[in-house]
Amino acid sequence: MSEELQKKIYLLKELELLAMRLGIQIRYEYLADAKSGLCILKGKTYLIIDTQTKIDDKLAIFKNILSKEDLSNIFIPPIVREFLSCG
């Protein structure tokens, strides 16, 4: 496994943990023709991601969702904070 892939996997795991700390439940499901995204069901927030989604796209989904949250009072590893704040 390449170092770049290892970094992406680490980053994805950290983003998953951050989402869970914010109360977002993460589900990986086969979605066929549906798109991955955030939904609220019975008062709970879910991030549903297609199991067929490539890791770069998973990272982009998390970035899109989490970069909109107020993370100023939450400890986030520097690599994650940098990822969320860059363009």
C-alpha cells in the first residue's frame, strides 16, 4: 500500500470520527443510482455514502459536509484541519 493511500485512509478515518463527534451517524450502503449525502431521519442526522464510492470522492463528501460546521472549539488533528480549510 502506498504512502499516499495510507494518508488518505488515515484522513478518512479521522473525518469519520469528527463527523461522529458532531452527532452525524455514518452509513456505507449500496445506493445503486442514488447519490451519497446528508439526511435527517426521525431527528437523527445521517451521512450515507455509497459503498462503490472511491476514496477521493469520500474525502470530498466529508470535506463538503464538515467544512460547513463550526469546528473552532473542537480539537482536530492538524492534517484534518488543513484538509478542511484548503480551497
